[in-house]
Amino acid sequence: MFRHLVLTLLLSGVFSISVRAESQTVGLERLPELAKMDSAGLLLMDSANQPWKYKDRKRLFVPASTTKLVTAFLALSHWGEHHRFKTDFYLERQAGKTILWVKGYGDPFLISEELQQVAVQLQRRLVTEDIGKIDVIGLDTGYFVDHLVLPGTESSDNPYDAIPSAIAANFNTLFLKKVDGKVVSAEEQTPLTETARRLGASMSLEELRFNTGSDPQVGQTYFAELLAAFLRQQGVKVGKQVIHGTVKEESPLFYSHLNSRELADMIRPMMKYSTNFIANQLALKLAAEMYGAPADESKVAKMFAAQLQHYFDWQGAVIEDGAGLSRNNRLSPEQLIEVLEKFRAWKHLLPEVEEHVYAKSGSLIGVSALAGYIEHRKSWLPFVVMINQQVPYYHYRNDVAGVLSREIWAQK
């Protein structure tokens, strides 16, 4: 499923002016256009970890999705790259009905293939317990507050605006198409459910990926329908009723599912495709573990403030969301370089965006950024480009990195 999900981060909104510090430019003779920009910063470190080329390196800018470097660093530092997230399942008998409760903890990667594995494991346990039918699927989503919208998220139907949830399937998105006027799934591995059919009925395009909307129960119900469909594929009889509530404390745990993907396997595509949903789920999970459930936007902001103070003791930095959608976020090139220094152990999780350049990009209207490493033989030199104004063309930041890389490789 994930191979189809390449998310666009060009969002509309009011551009925020960066915070100005003393202007200083060094070593940008081959980047005269960037050197003349009013709202741009750059910093490239040399092999001795000293500033080599720079412009306004201490100035605060809107970082856009380079914020995901911070989120990934905090998640990897907290859990480790081999950590696997869990989802718990409980069985409860009520009024003669068997309820399968799902208690979610914000696993960001419950895609169709993962739910197929869940269904296989549940079917095996149901057979062992001689349970032939599930009458109701119950959803316990109390790990995050409902109707949660992190700063920067808009109300569009684009995948990058999918809302977070303690329980969500396929990043809270649907990929559908119309064949002869009939709505069908655009993915072989994803069954068409009642909710998908209803949401797809108003599609104006023949094929579209879109989010499940602003009502969290729609996406959560879609999760339950998909789980039921996969259980039926395994021969389990499942009723159509879906309820929302809280698992009773005395209910015994029936099955605890650990995602087949480790944290590193989630962060790698998050970096490559700039998946906002994964980043915000990670930020919320960190907030819940540090300050208790349910996680909300205030706990996310509190978590970032505390963690930035703990690891970096920065002045002026602000991060409000894990994805980098908020235009209130502020980081300087120097601060992002500090993140990259601590991120070195996980540099293999970054995509190669140009030859010898491994980095995370960031895009908003009026914001273009790139931060990562330029590989030079056995050295990995960290660099940051942050532009808070219109750029000549979309891939300008990559071309800047390419110029820096060629200068490095030209050195004897």
C-alpha cells in the first residue's frame, strides 16, 4: 500500500516572516543568488566540524518538514530503532454478544498488510478458544483525545492533512478509483468497505487518494470495517456493529499485536515521502508516554519544549507539531546542524536526494528547506539550507546542495 503514498507538502497559508539576526555570509561565491536573498540561511560544516560556508546561520526560520529530523531524533532516542509499537485486543461478553475490543496506542503504520497479519493471529486464537463469531467490534481510542488537530493541519481532503488518531488504518487515508461509474479499491490488498464506498461516491476524479475527514470516528470506523473484512477472509464470522468506548479494566488481554515494522522501518519512509501522519503520531505517542494519556496538542508542545531544553538548551526555538506544518515553528541553521550531529547514528534512514547528498526536505508556500549530510569518502558533512521566501524553482534547494557537494568533491 505504501508504495502508492507519495505525499505532497505544498500547502496554502499565510507566510510568516522569519526572525532576523545579524546577517553574515561566508563562502557562497558559487551561490550568488542565495547569498543575495533577504530571508535565507545556510550552514555547511567541514570535516573538522567547523563552519565552512554559511549565511545567517543563527537566524530563526520556519523549518517546514525538516522539523521531522527533530521528531525522528526524539523518537529514536526514546525508543530505539528496533522498537515495535503495539495494539491490544480484548474479548468481552455482553448481553449474549461477543465484543472484540481494540485498544489503540497510536501505531502509525497499521496499513492493510499489517491488518491482514492481525487477522491471521486473531483467527488462530479464536479457534483455540472455540469462539466462532465476533458480534461487535469495539474501539478504545482514549490514548489520544478525539477531534485532535495539531497546529498547521488544514481541513482539506489531501493525505497530508489526515488527522491523528489512536486507531487508524492506512494513515487515515483511502485510495479509490471509479470503474464504469462504480467505486472500487485502487489497491489489491485493501478491501472496499461500506465507509470507503460512501466516501468515494462523491469523487470527481477517476482515481484519488484522500483522507477520511475531520470526524475521527469516520476513520476509526473505517479501521474496524477493514479489520472485519480481513477476519472474514480468515473464515471468522463478524457482525457489522461498531461501537466506541473504553475497555473494562477487568477484561483479560486476548492478543497484543506488535507491528512487523520496527521504528526505523517507519521513519525511513516518513523521511522519503515526508509523511505528516507518521510524524504527528510519533509526537503524540512521545507526549502520551511523557505526560500521560490522553495526548493532545498542548502536551505535544510541552514535550517538544522540554526535550529541546534537555538535549540542546536552545534559545528561541519553537516546535508545535511533529510534521512541521505549523508556521509558528522556528529553528536556525545552527540548531538543525546540532540535530544532525546527534542524528548521525541514523543517517542511513535519510533518502539520497542528489548524488552524495542524503537529506530531509521541507516545503510550504514561501518556505523551502533541506537538511542532511553530504557524503565525501568516509566523511559525512552536515548542511542546512533554509529559505523563507519564494525560490526560483521547486528543486532550487537540491541544486544548492548539489553545488555544495561538487565543491566538496573538487577539494583535494
